[in-house]
Amino acid sequence: MTTEHRWYPVCRTQELVAGHVAQSQILGHELAVWRDHIGQVHVWENRCPHRGVRLSIGLNLGESLQCRYHGWKFATGTGQCIHIPAHPDQTPAENLQVTRFRGAEKYGLIWTFVPLKDSIPQMPELPLADGITLRSHILQAGLSEVLDALGKIAQPIDAWIWRDHDQHIPIHYLLQPMDQRFVAIHSLWGGYLTHKDWIEISRRENARLTLAFRSIDVRSGITP
Amino acid sequence: MIKLYDYEISGNCYKVRLLMKILGVPFESIPLDFYPGREHKSDWFLAINPLGQLPVLVEDNFCLRDSHAILIYLASKFDESKTWYPTRDPVQMGRVNMWLSFADAITSAAGAARLHDSFFYDMDAEQVRRQAHRLFQILDETLWFSEQENDGWLCPGVLPTIADIACFPYVMLSEEGGISRLPYPAIRRWTDRVKKIPGFMIMPGIFNGPE
């Protein structure tokens, strides 16, 4: 899909509500994204190291994430297994760890990268203080089809960041390549909005994007 | 006592059990061998429900089929607050009824895909999966805006209604029919909320939420 070593958004900050485990994906890597009891965000591989069950169906206990299958608990921060209910008196081996990705919060989004090099890539620079996000759209299509549709309303700044054609609509569109089937588009509003205006603009922009991307769902047969 | 002709892993039976648990209504379950026994198509059961469908509620001489008709009956009879099925509020009642029909569509799409994948029913599985995705898109969009403007339930207001109970099971079981909920983050958060309703109970394939 791509071999670019860079940060991609994986979900909106607001979506990590208390006790929730969000499910996301980046470049074919399934992710469990969660906020712990002290507000720290964790981007983990969505796979229990024991039997491979998705951690996104598990429980966010605040200080740990608990797998649904055998109840193994993995500590916030390290991803280290700290409790195995079938062997409550044993200290779990040190190699029983969830694979973690580096996470970051910026522009109202959670970001991560797939480490293709040893270095930490630069966070994209956007002309936004701390962005206000609108509703994200997850499209069931490959990247080229999504870019064709996006081209109707926006123009690229780089391959993954687009700007609305309309000068009066201060929106950046940030692309999240999930896998061959899904691409997410996150909408960032540049500027201040009251809650009331934000809802109104969210509704308006949601309708506009739904219309722009309708061709994708018509082609796949989801929309008749 | 209420009797329920029941099948443990039917989403439509589960939604009725779930509401009875939430409302504290005692009942007796009469389990049928739906798969592989096809007992719901047996002569004795067709005499009770000629449609050959579960669940069926029986209370003395009163017999009621159709899971959503049963939800309406139970909420109207046993919920004194009149919030689960708001008979005193025609606007809200209209909205609940709209989502009950939507829940039937979910059953015919996501529920059918599960019958294909897990119970080996013969059908165009790709077609019903596409229908389910269209319904889930509408559900996700509704719930996203409900989170911003209300309390995140299907119908505006601070409390859940039987609309949430009716839509919940076949959404939760969708992966058993090959329908991923990865593209529906607002649906995923709503299912967490449903699991926090006091009295929530599980069925095979639908687990508890965080305490």
C-alpha cells in the first residue's frame, strides 16, 4: 500500500471515552486504541499474545486492558502481562507482552506510525492551533477510488493531507490508509467554533462528504 | 407466570429476555431445539405460531408472537415510568416505532448473514451483508449525532428505549455473519452504553461490558 515512514491519524481524540477500547487499523495493522485511568493514550496491536483474540473486544480496566478470552491483563504503559486468572499465583513471563505502537495526540486526533525505520518521523505540520474535528468517514474502498472521490471537493497538500477547494471552508482532510478495503478520512476545522456552531457545521459537512462519497457505495452495491 | 418459547442463541429471543431482566419480570423459558432439530417448524409449535418463528410469549390464555410486539407489550405493562415505550409521548413513540422497523431490517440483513454463516442457511450472503452495511452506516451516523446532541441513545432523551434493545442483538452478533464493525465507531460506543444499562445480561456471543 505504501512504505512511507510517517504518522497517520487513527481516530478522533473525543472517541476515546472512559472505559472504551476503540478499534482501528493502519496499513493492514489492526489496532486497539484506549485511554487509561490517568488519561494516557495507548495504541496497541489488536491481538492478545496468548491466543490472538482481538483486544478491542476486551475490557479497559483503567490500569490494564483485559483480554476477553482467558482474562489475561496487560499493564498500561508496558503492555506487560500482569495477571493470568488460571495461574493467579504465578508471575507472568516477561515476554508475554502486547506489541505496542507509539501514540500521539495532536490536532484533536490520535496518531501512530508503523516503524519502518529506527527514527521517529516528524509530525505533519498543519496551519492549525489545536484542530476541531468533525465526523470522520470510514469508506469501504481502496485508496485510488477514495482519492478520485475526494478530488471532487478538495486538493492535495501532500499524498495524505488535503485542503478543501472552497476558500471559505477551512477544512483539512487527513487520510488514514487502513488496509485494501478501508480508508478513513478525518476532517479538521481550522479556527474557533462554539458548540452550537460546531454541531451545525458537523451536520452540514457530514452531508456534503456523504454526497461526495456516495459513488463509492453505489459502485460496491451498499447504496442501491 | 409468563412463559417464553425460547432459543438461547436467537437474537430475537435474547432481546425479549433482556428487557424482562431489566424490568424485573419473572418468566419461565421453554427452550426449543431450533438448530439442528428445527423444532420451531414442528407440528406442535406451528399450532402455537403458524409462522414457525421464535420467540412466542404466553401468559394464561394470551399468546403473542413477534419479538417487537412482545417488547411493546412488556414495556407498556411493566414499566411504570413509561420511558421504555413512551405511550404518553406520541412524538417519541413514533420515533421508537420507526427504529423497531429498522431493527426488523437489521434482523433480515445482519441476522440473515449469521444464519448463513453459522447455521448454514441457503441465501445470497453477500447481498444481505451489503444491506447490513447500509443499515449500519445509517445507525452509526444517527448515534454519532445523538452522542453530541443527546445522551447517545437511538431516540433523543436521557434514557434508552426498547428501540435500543431491539437493534442491539443482531448488531452485536454481526461478526458471526461476517460483518465487521470496524467502520462503525459510534455503534461500538453505543454497544458499550447498552451494556451499562442496570440489569443488562449476556447471551452466548454477547459479553459483559466494563464494571
